Amino acid sequence: MIEIQNVHKSFGDLEVVKGVTMNVNKGEVVSIIGGSGSGKSTLLMCINGLETIQRGSIRVDGIEVHAKGTNLDKLRRRIGIVFQQWNAFAHLTVLENVMLAPRLVLKLSRSEAEAVAVKQLKHVGLGDKLKVYPGRLSGGQQQRMAIARALAMSPDYMLFDEATSALDPQLVGEVLDTMRLLAEEGMTMILVTHEIKFAKEVSDRVAFFHKGVIHEIGSPDQVIGNPQKPETVQFLKSVL
Amino acid sequence: MFDFKYRFQWRQVINNLPAMLDGAWITFYTALLSMVIGIVIALTLLSMRRSNNVALRSVAIGWVSVARNTPALLQIYFLYFGLGAFGATISSWAALLAGITFNNAGYLTENFRGGLRAVPETQTRAARSLGMTSFQAYTRVVIPQLLRIVFYPITNQMIWALLMTSLGVVVGLNNDLMGATKALTDLSYRTFEYFAVAAIIYYVLAKLTFGVARLAGWKLFSY
Amino acid sequence: MFSTDLTSNDLIFLVQGAWVTIELTALAMLIGTVFGTLFGFVRASFPTASIPLAFVLDVFRSVPLLIQFVLLNSAKSIVGLKISPFTVGYVVLGVYAAALCTEIVRGGVLAVPKSLRLAARSLGLTSLQDTLHITLPIAARVAFPGWLNLMLAVMKDSALVTWIGIIELLRTAQQINTRINEPLFVFFIAGLFYYVVSWAVSQLGNQAERRLQND
């Protein structure tokens, strides 16, 4: 379970997250929607400690992420994240990209890591691209590789930071299909996304983010189907 | 017009070619050694420059600045005579190696710093998000990509290092290509012939290094 | 308390050495810039026809300067040419600078977009007018930081003429050291001169580069 309590986050004088509270239960899929610069991506980075917070607390399975003694490297093994820019390691093949962290972090042997990597790559439909360098792949394929790379660590949670925003429109579908597959398998997921239709379809709950605070949170039918706040209505009108 | 009475004598140079080629080998491996150590130091200086510790950062900045803004020969002098002043006598070869290494490390650090800008910060983020330590992210994700970007400058620096080894003769080194050539001319006074041949050997060494590096670059960085 | 045997005469001696270093650098840069500009334009304009030139210039970059000094020095005695070691020093440095400057100028010329030259020509400018009024000024701005760096490289490399017996800064330092045996102090002073000049000039270069990027 991820518990976010009254979190504040600033970059210098600019406060981008202004007191956010929300919980994500095991097995749940929660989507965060909202305009650009609303602070939703930043919140995601705070969950696995890639960004620090100024106030409040974030607990993952009871572990305080931003406490002094917390071993973030250890915690991050359990929280996979997929970025907007897929960040393929350009100098490694697809297979090596996925094997690297299991080898270094989980200390798996070469053959164990390879088995895990091959399994995850097949899972995302890249079983025929193992020996290829990421430079030769399309954006959609690279993003699916990034998903496999995160899954290879057997995470308990998966965070998606606008995973399809940087893709050409015709490549969005294949990545969404992979994400849908994960949701159906019961992975706990937090999606920051601009794909409202997709969010409505796969999410258990949707949160609308505006200017650093959550304006509405609830079932997709509630928040997207029947929004209450004028900001939400306004936003949905602009994107749908 | 000119009073041209000089008779070139190439035969004895040819006879002494093996000695010069032995010297060329010493020249080559001294340069190579100075590069290997220089690269390791440069990577260390680079991470020191990026650290939050003021002392570490100052040492790195100072090193780079002195290495780039003073003559290599002065650096070698400083090590050769300077360390001697502390009672630590070091050989001409050690002074040469240390001097070139110092110089290489300074220039390479700057090259690496430029190259690092081409490796996006998000690569480190992605690596850290998978649970890698910052050391693992640096050595396994950032540096390999950095090396590709700076491979060409590294090759250039290696050629510079080759040419710089010739400075060893100034502090008395007598068995590298330059030193061996000088020793031979001191006996024979055929300065022009010997140094012309030495020049050709340096040129060939430089071009061979360049060619091998090109090939290695293709092989290593095929992605 | 720090004490030294360095006398005020020694300091004057060092300053004289530094002056020789400056003279060598200036003369070499004069030769290097004139020929480098010429060759650079030739290399950029006739890339294939000028390959032999490129090869020759590359030789000067691929052979240790020390050897180039020795070769010219002994060649002049062979042919009985009466020139001073000082002349040998700045000629060799000058040719070396020309070889490097050629690449810098060539890069500058190639950085001028072709469309710009075409635009100039379409306005009725002659090829020479285009070169003088459009290409050269733009290329010069691009090449300037590299040219400054070259000047610093030449200044530092001028220390090598000590090998053919010219008394420049480093040589004076060494001679003083031989007498008073305070290598750290003496070489520190010599180093300081190079460092200050080099650092100041490169700051200038950085500023120029920043201004170039801003407009």
C-alpha cells in the first residue's frame, strides 16, 4: 500500500505540489490526470525518492520513503517506473538493458538474469528483438522494453509517467496494450497520463490534479463521467 | 649559392634502426600507460568536480587548470627537479610518465565534461529508479556511453601523448625513441639523418595509432 | 620565515626570458595566421584538389615539435644558411601554428551556411566581395575561440625551443635553478607567468564564445 500524506514539494520558490493526500491499495490501478505543469509527474518522482519532499510523508508498505535511514536503492527495487522518455541504455542490447539491474542489484547470475529478461521481453512482445540495440527500435518498442526492464526487478508497484506522451500517435496503442495487460494481471499501478479514455477504461480510481492539489478523486465514472468541480469540467472539455 | 659540402650518410642510420625501433616501443607504451592512468584519473576528477564537497571540487578544478594552462615541459621539470628537492629522486622516465599523465588527465577531464552533457541526466535517473547505486549508475550506464562520445578526443590525446614523450630527453631520458636518437647522434654527429628517420617513425606511430583506434572504434561502438 | 637566494637580477632575467617567449609566440602566430587563413580557405574551397596540402600539414602535426626544431636547425647548417636559432624557433613554431590554424579556419569557413553565400551572390556580389564581406567576417567569428586556444598552445610549446639553445622563460628558470637550487620556487614563478597569461586569454575566449552563442 502507498500512503501519501499532505505532501509538499517545491523547486526553489516554486511550490509544485501543495499538500496532496491519497492512498493506493494493493492491486489497484489509479490514474492521475490534469494539465501540464500541474505537479502530477513530480509527485510520482517523490514516491520512489527520485525527488525529495519538503513536508508531509510518503509510506510504501509502511516504509517511510523520505526518512533519513531509508535505503532508497532497496526500496526502488520494489517500485518500477516508466518515464515519458524511455531512457534506453543506448550502449546495451535490448536483452542487456533488461538484464543489467537484475545482475547488479539483485545479484542474479548471468543465466538467471537472462531467463528473467527473456521472459519479460516476451511478455511485452519483444521476444524477437533480444540482440538488437535500442537505437534500431521504434519509440513504442523502446518504451515496451523500458516496461520489461522495470518488470524484470519483480516490482510490487509500477509507476507510469506519461508513458505514451512522447510517442508518435500510431505507436501509442501498442504501449497502452502492454499497460492494459499488466493491469489485468493485477499489478498495482499509478498512471500519470493524458490518455483520458484509457484511464477511464483501466483505472479503479482517477484523481484530477490541478495546480499542485487533487481537486477530485473517485471512480472513473464519477470523475471523468460526471465531474463536479468546474476545473475538472473545464479540463475534460479541453482534452476530450 | 649555398656552400653545400655535406654528404648524407644513411647507412649507419639503417644499421642502428633496431635500436631506434626499441626506443619507439618504449615511446609507445609510455604514452599508452600515461593514457590508461590518465583516463582513470580524469574520470575520478570528473566525479570530484561534480561532488558537493568544496575541497574535492577545488582539487579537480585546480588540476585541470594547471595542466591546461602551463607547458607540459614545465610540468615535467617540476616533477623531475621539484620532487628531487624533497629528497625523493625519481628517474627521468618516471618524471616523464607522471608529467604526461598529469597533462592527459587535465585535458581529458575537460573533454569528458563536455561529453557528459551529451549523456542525458535521465539515464542516471532511469538507472537509479531500477535500484542501482549512484556508483553503479555512473560506472555501468554513464561511463560506457561517455566513452563512445569522447573516443575521438581520446584518440587525439593519445597521439599528443606519443608526441609529448619526446620531452623525456630534456630531463635525460635516453632509451625512448627521442632519447635513443639523441644518444646515437651524440656519437656520430649525423643529427639530420637520425632525426629525419626518427620523425618518420613518430609519424608512422601516430598514424598507426589513429588507424587502430578507428578500427577499434567501429568494433566497440557498433550500436 | 620563507627565504630564498633569488635576487632581483634573477627576476629581471626571468622577465627577459618571458619577453622572448612573447616575441616567439607573436612571430609564430603571425606566420601561422597568415598561412593558416590562406590554406584554410583553400582547404574549404577545393577539398579534393588540396588533399596533398592537407597531407603535408598533417605531417607537421604528427611529428614532435622538438624534432622539427632539431631538423631545421641542422638543415640550416647543412646548407650553410646563416640564420639564428631564434629564427629557427619562430619559423618552426609558425609552420606548426599554420598547420593547426588551417583546420580552425577551414572549420570556420565550412560553418558559413552555403545558402548565405548563394544569397550574397544573388544580390549581385562578386565572389571576392562575398568572401571579403560575408564569408570572412562570419568565419572569423566562429574561428576566433579556436584561434585564441591556438595562440596559447603556441605559447606553451615555445618552451621547447630551450632545446636548441634559445634563452626563453623556461630556460632562464632552469639556469637560475642550477645556481640557487630551489626548483619548486623558481619553476613556480615561471609557471605562474604561463598560467596567468593563459588563464586570462582563455577567459577572454570564453566570453567571446558566450557572446557568439547569444546572438
